[in-house]
Amino acid sequence: MSKSKRRVEVIPNPEAEAVDLPEAWKKRPWVPYLIVGILIAVVLGSGLALQQAVNQPRPVLLANCMTSPAIAVHTFIAPQPVCILPNHKYTARMNTTSGQFVIELLPDTAPATVNNFVVLALNGYYTGSVFWKAENWVVQAGDPNGDGTGGPGYSLPEEPNSFLNWDLGSVGMARVPGGPVNGSQFFITKAAWPGTGPTATYNRFGTVVSGMEKVQAVTPSDKIISISILVT
């Protein structure tokens, strides 16, 4: 017969309820408040340091590139504000537990998608994201839930093109068949798209230009460590 699980909880000790203050504190009643204030400052400082650690280093041209207001963890009230500028080239250097690879972004082909990716990357959205899908021809990441069901709370507009092939190293945005383009989940092809190619728009917004062997080595246990955005 199995034993029922017990709650791990604090049981008040009657003998410990009447706590006597040290004599030094009685003479200086402000001391406890000072200690509490210091503890609060430490906690707030730790939170700020954590936020700064999550945010990625950013180029001067993207110094003020922030997300739209968040309504929950990894969820925003609206699509991301426009940060990228015309007549510039954008490159994403992705550090993963599989290694580093470089993606040339395509703002002329998919400006809304590139802008969305840049804003999320700069503000640490993808940090720690798992490659929850790693099949023989594709890998996929960018889901805060880690299982393919999540997103940032909004979808992206379709940005079709007829001149880019879905061959080795193509980067696009995921979508549920018949549904909208996901706002954060992206995939990278490890080979040409099977068969005759996609029958829907997947917003091809980048191409892996370096480190393709690291993409090929990605497994479902690998994660994104950080993403640096370069502007030229």
C-alpha cells in the first residue's frame, strides 16, 4: 500500500513566535528598517543585472530597439515596433550548444519578419530556446514552450517571394497548416525542401552563410545561448 504524499510546509513553533529583539536593536529601532532596505536594493539590483544579462549586445544603430509592451512572460500586447533601417545589411550570429553559425538576414525580401527577429533577438527572447525539432532535413527553435505550441502572442504577415529557393541553409518562419505565420518560431533547412517544396508561405527571411556543419549537428537537446545582430 503506497504512502500518500505529504505537503512540505512550515509548522509554526509556539516557542519561536515570541522573538525578542537584540539589545542593540532596541536602542536603534531604525536598524531593522535599514537591513530591509538593503535587502530590497540587492534584490532589485539582481533583477536589473539579470535583465541586462538577458539582453544581447547591440549595434549603435539599434541601441533603442525595444520590444512592444509585455503582457506575460514571452508574450506581447502587439507586434514589435520597427527598428531596422533601409539600405543596411543585417547579420545574425547565433551561438548554440552545437556551435556557432551565421545567418544573413534578408530585409529587402521579408522586412517585417527580419525586423521581428532582430527585435526579439536583441532583447533576449531566444536565449535558452531549445531546438525542439531536429529532423533529417530541418531544425526548429524559437518556441517559449519548447514543444512547438507557443509563440509571442501575435502572428506575422505573409511575405511571399517567387525567386528564393528552399535549399540548404534556408531560414523561415513556422506556421500551423492553414493557420497564420508564427511570430517567433523559426526553422533552418538542413537539405532541400522535400518533394516539390512548400505549398504555403513560410516567410523566407535568411540564409546560413557560415557554420552550416553546426546546424547539421543540432539535436533536440541543443539550445540557443545567444544571438548577436551585426549591422553594416
